[in-house]
Amino acid sequence: MAVVIKEVTDSDSLQSFVFFNIKLYKGHPYHVPELVTNGLMNLRKDKNPAFEFCESVYYLAYKNDQVAGRIAGIINYHANKKLGQQYARFGFVDFIDDDQVSNALFKAVEKWARDKGMNGIQGPLGFTDLDHRGLLVRGFDQLGTMATTYNFSYYKEHLTRLGYKKDQDWEEFHIQISNSPDKHRQIDKIVMQKYGFRIVKFKQRKQLLSYVKKIFQLWNEICRSVYGYLELSDRLIEYYSKMYMPIFLRLKEITLIFHKVNVIGMGITIPRLSKALQMAKGRLFPLGWIHLLKALYSEGKVVDLYIMGMHPRYKKKGLNILFSYDLVPIRNKMGFFCVKSNPALELNSKMHLKWNYFDIKHLRKYRIFVKYL
């Protein structure tokens, strides 16, 4: 039976778009579902501030009257201006292992991009750099995280057949933190004393919330020179703060580095929530929040590194090693002996060197693909 492509035009079809990913991977041991509320909010033009500089289209593929695939087309006009290009993005892509389905989905989104005057398309990418990005191309036997996607291995084969080529890769690390080398900690102390750096922890959530904007502003500075990064506006900072800050963060797992009154570095980790999100099946209510709460406050061996970075002005002053002075002892005391990093750009050698003091393994690889139209 022929594949039928339908554009998402109402709330019911948007629900189908979001839930298809959960249905496709139902019961899969390594897939971690996104919270449905976050997924719906992210895709709605009246909710996501990214639509101030983006436009999008969402398609569903039907075969035998059943949803068999989904894809989003996105144009980020700020990114195009910064990079001097006319590219569309594809994202939020999922499909069954069927050439007809993948052909129809990508044909639809490529036509949309050409009709908008674009001469290339790349992805998987979202609206901003805080959305999920990249296609998993290595590490299919590893459990996913809240901050990353999981996809079947056949996705890469379909994209290659359709003419998509590698643009950039990201690497995810498994870092053993069972002990911090004494030499490392001695250097930490010297650096802090020499430059007047100090580690700040929060005792009350309202203290943290007063620094949220500064944290995201620092993140803008840290990532300014990173491939394709687009600075977050004040409205986007407020949007992502409401989405993530209140639910998933514990105060003792947040570290800020100050120089005088300025925030110059940060490290944020969260307990691994992957199993809890699987049990919640994408829903906070009626019982999903219980699984997440238990995971947040239970002991475990693995912690996910959500954000880590330093202001570019202080990179040469040894700030990159300060985090282990706080991160490793506290996480060990809490029962965590392994950190899973967020994906780091393959070209980001400084990020890779950050972990040289520890036993590391490259677990998973994500890829951005590009095709010229």
C-alpha cells in the first residue's frame, strides 16, 4: 500500500507526532522517552520563543492507515545569518524500517525546504542547541539519557541511501570517577589560591533561581565559538529554565565557580533518570513523577553530566581542572562512581583533554548529516 504524507495541522495530529516516538520504541531496553509535556510545548508556535526566528513544518507518514513515520522541517533564520548559509533542518525524525516511508518523509521535507528558497538541509537538529540533535551511529547497546536521543541502527542506512553525508560528529564519554588523582587536587588548590577562584554551593532553591539567568548567560559565552551555536535570548533562557530547572536539579549537584562577584564556571550533574523515564513512559502524571522523584533521591552508580564549562577568558588559568575538586568527592560520597558526559563535538579537543586524568571510554557517537538540494 502506498505511503500517505499528511501535514500536522491540529492538536490531535500533533499528539500523534509526539507519541509516535514512544510507540515505536515501546519496551526497547535502551530508548529513553522524552516527557510528552516538554515535547508538545517545544513544537507549539505559541509556546516556544524560538519561533521568533524559526519556522517549521511537521509531517506524519501513514501506511496501512497507521502512523509509520514522522519528520519536522525547520528553518532557523538566525543560524543561517550567522553561518552565511541557506539551510533548512530536519529533526524529530522517526520511521519504521521501510524504504517507502523514509523516501516519502524526506521527499516531503526536502520539497518544503526548496520551496522556502533553501539550498541545503542538515540534521537531525532542533530549533536551538538545547534541543536533541544528532543521529546515533555508534553505541546502540547503551542506555540513552534524558539529554540525548536513541534511534535504531537502520536510520543511518536510510539517510545514506537518500544521499545524506556526514557533517559533524559528537562523542559521548563514560568517565570513571572512583578516585581523583592527588596531583590533580593539589593543582586545583594552587590555581584557586593564585587566582582567587572560589567554589559556591547552594543551600536553598531560591538562591539557585536567582542565578539561573547568569548561568545561561555564561553558557552563551562558553559556546559562542562552538560549531553552529546560536546565542540564547532572554526569552529562551526563561523558557528552558522553567522546563528543566525546577524538576531535575539537586542543589548539591550544582557547582558554580566565582572570581570576585562574577560567575566564570559551572558544573551541573543529575542522577541518571533513564530508567525512571522509561517507567514513566513519557508522562509525569498520574504516576510518572514518582519514578523520577525516586531516581533523583536514590543512590546509584552513574551520574549524567548535564553542563560543564568555563568562561573563555579563564581557560588558560586552569579552570578546566577545578570541577573535579568538587565534583568527584561529592559524587563519590553520594555513591556515584561513573559520569556519562553529554556529547562533545568531535573537533573539540579541549573538551576531550579535560578527562585525561581519568579512565574514559568512548561510548556513543552522534552525527549531523547534510545534503545539498
